[in-house]
Amino acid sequence: MVRVCVYCGSSPGNRPEYADTTRAFCNVAADRGWDLVYGGGTVGLMGIAADTMLARGRHVIGVIPHSLFDKEVVHRGVSELVEVDSMHERKAAMAHHADAFVALPGGLGTLEEVFEALTWTQLRIHAKPCGLLNASGYYDELLAFLCHTAREGFVNQASLDLVVVEADPERMCDSLEERLRL
Ligand code: AMP
């Protein structure tokens, strides 16, 4: 059984497709019997991810710092609420509970979280696959920039290959499962 950590926006974004893809990804994950680790809020795509998994009867772990209880409106309906004292503790706890990571569309928080998970994979602090779900081309420019970092000699291709990039939720879950089996 896979526990997937989803990093995603505390906002819903400007296009309904972002919420649609979040629901689609969570439904595919639920179909496979996966459980969810996420940031513990009710707002934005985060809340949609949690509610979709809960509605499918999956186990949902929310990890949230006390300081964000009000801002992100803590989700009292999750299966397990892990309360922490800082953002650093939050990321460590999310990574600890998860087998794999997926970034859905999101803002600075999402980017920071997924890049930390990726650098930990790169440094072999953990061996957990990381994916970018490129819903509606949201990550196109970031992916172009990542190619630039390799061309300019700051990131090697092997590190870039650690990032699982898929636009389709089924294919994302297939690719993560494949890497988890390796
Ligand atoms: P955003 O993508 O900016 O909407 O944020 C998504 C989630 O990341 C929210 O739960 C933010 O509170 C969280 N977040 C933002 N910055 C950090 C950080 N430095 N460490 C951990 N989580 C963060």
C-alpha cells in the first residue's frame, strides 16, 4: 500500500482544471488503494485533495504547524492530524510518512516542498520517487527552466531524470509504482 504525499496550492488557482486534476489524481490513487499525506488544511487544492480521498474511504494524514491552524483552516475531519511546531518539522513529518511525492499545481510553498523532496532523493537521504503532475501545462515553464539548469551545467541529467513528469494521473501513478518496485 502506497502513501502518497501531495504538495499542492493552498489556493485553487484561476482555472477549474486545477481542481479537476486534483480530484482526478486522488480518485486514481484511491482506486489503487493508496493513502494520502498532505498539509492538513481545508483551503485550496489541499482541501480538495483531502476531501476526495476521505470520500473514497482512504486514510488521510494531515501535517500542520500550529501557526497555520487559522490561515489554512485546519481540517478536523482527517483520519490522523499531526500537529507540529514549524514548517521544517512539517516537511520532515510529511516526508517520513510518505513513500512517494507528487506536486500538483501550487505556489511557493508547493515548489519549496517538492524541491526539498527532490534534493533529498538526489542526495540519497531517501529513495522515494517524486513527480510533477503537469496539469494543463502548469509546470511547462518550470520544466523548460530545469532543462536550462542542465544545459548550463548546474544540474546533471541523472538528477533531472529523478523527476517523474506526467500530465495524466493514471500515468503518474503507473510511473511512481514502477519506481517503487525498483
Ligand atoms: P502554496 O503552494 O504557497 O499555496 O503553499 C502550499 C503549502 O505549502 C501550504 O500548506 C503552505 O503553508 C506550505 N508551505 C509554504 N512554505 C512552506 C515551507 N517553507 N515549509 C513547509 N511548508 C510550506
